[in-house]
Amino acid sequence: MKPDPVPASLPAGHVAGLPLTALAPMQDVTDLAFMSVVSHYGAPDFFFTEFFRVHAQSHPEKHILRSIEENATGRPVFAQLIGEDITHLTRTVADLLRHPVAGIDLNLGCPAPKVYKKNVGGGLLRDPDRIDEILGALRAAVPGLLTVKMRLGFDDTVNFDRILELVNSHRVDLLTIHGRTVKEMYRSEVHYDAIAHAVTRVRCPVLANGNVTSASRAAAILRETGAAGVMIGRHAIRNPWIFRQCRQQFAGQPVTPVTLGDVREYVGRLYRATTIPGLAERLHVNKMKKYLNFVGQSVDPAGAFLHDMRRAESEAALFEVCDRHLLADPNRTFSPEPFAGVIARPNCETPSLLTDGCSLDTITA
């Protein structure tokens, strides 16, 4: 598969000539620990941070800065911003450019009501004139790479082409498009035809985002859209091998299968990596359940793992469930696609795990 050449201004991918891959910015997920774990199984070409919230009293959050400053993956890390006040956006850019960021990314896609009601994230898609002002100010403030992650629109696509024109006029270097509107949240089909339309309209590379469930699906989406690569979010939580598998698929190589034994090793590694000194065991177990809600979509078609995992209340109980379901037949293949009807329901735990800057409580598939 031969994409258009990646512009020299963008960091090089792992393998020259292959489509790009990126880990989506997911609030309370894409921290230093998760980036490190994903990198162990095959890092994406690019990382994007959780969004830095920008307002009058804001300062770049220290825990998000750690994912830039202490990142040992060897891959570029873009810093994502969410906000609409130009003075404070440009102030934050100046702060972030003192750190080893690959570029600055603007969030124009978060569909959480508590976000868009503040006219930030996906809420800005209702106001192209404001986007024009923000992109103009950011382009003037960012001497290097300026990127954008957006949805197709707020409740329709009436502003889509206008915003694509702004991407061109402000010389955005990379555009990621989640192929749904804000109001469609994560429930509708992804409109890959709209992403394909954007590919023909903008001068920068486009990453396709939305239901990139597996390496074979990623390849199909690239064929359908003509995009330069894919951005993957919750399916990288489920399957952290997905970026390595994508590169194999793109290169025409056999895709290495994952076994349930491999998944058990991943769960243990993730538990150790996300350990926080002083955090109560029950809270750490609940944090793990938020990841395992996605992992469980590929363990068994009846959802028995999810049923049992969600009822564990201690580390010992959680790993007893993992051992029982994952090590009884450790050589059995972990499904590369989620099983039909096995639904991740993160809202059964603490509601802070977010994706694309938004609550995973909204995700039903």
C-alpha cells in the first residue's frame, strides 16, 4: 500500500513509505504509563497527549507534561489543546514550546455535552468564524507543526467544507478527521465518504479516525478514504498490538496473531505501569476495569470475562478472573475484532476515563 509521500515537515514514520499510524488523544488514558505500555507492543508513528485545558486560570497540567518530558518511546508526541480564548491559547502554546513537543494540536472534536456547551472542542464546529480566528492566532504562534483533530460538524455537515478551507488557508500540517458529527457521538456508522472528500480538499495529510478496529479494517479504511494514515483510540486499549499489526498489514506481511496468554501478560504489565503510590487497591482495580471493558470485547463471544471481571473488588479477585479466562487456553487466538454484541460499558465504573477528550460513558460500541 503506497500512500502519498509524507511531507518532509512531518516526523518520519517507523517504516518509510507505509501509511501513518497515531494513538488517539484519550483523556485519562494516553498518559505516560499507557504510552509506554503501547510502545512495548509496537508504538504508533505519532502520539497525541490528553488535551491541555486552556482558560484564564489554566497552566499546562503536570501529569500531561510528564507524557512529553519523560517519554522514552522514541516517537514524536504532539500536545493537544482544548479552548477558545485566543490570548490564553497562545500563552499556553508559548509554555508548551519550551518542552520537546512534536507540534501543537487543536481539539475540534470532543462531543461531550459538558465540553461543547462551553463552545470548545466539538462545540466550535458551529462557529467557523471563531475557528478562523483561532487557527490564525495559532499559526502565528506555532513556528513548527500545527495539527487539528475534528469531527464532520456539530449536528450536520453544513460547515464542513468551510472548515476544510480554513485548514488550507492557515497552513495546517496534519488533519485528523473522526467521521461522525458531534451529535452522532460514537453510535452511528462512520462516514468514511466524508473523510475521502476531505482528502481531496485539503493540502495536508489526513488521518482517518473512527472504528479502526483492526489492521485489516485499517487497510480497508485507507483504501476507501485515500487518507495518509489512521488514528486509533479505544481499539488500541483493547489490542495494543494493533499498530505493529497495521504495519505488517500495510507492508503485505502476515499479521502476527495475539493469544489469550499474550493478553494476560498485557493485563499484568498495564496493572504494574498504572500503579500509583498511595492509591487504594480498590481504586486501582476500578481503574483497570475501565481498560478491561475494552479488552473483554475480544476474549469470548458470550461476554463471560466481562461479566466476571466487573464484579471483582480486589487485585487478587481481578487476577483470578484474568487467569481463569485467559490462561485456561492461553494459546487460543484473541479476536482481532470485537465480538458482535459484546459491549464495553465503562460507565459501570468511575466515569473519568475519556476518549478523544471525551467521556467513554458515551461509547456503546
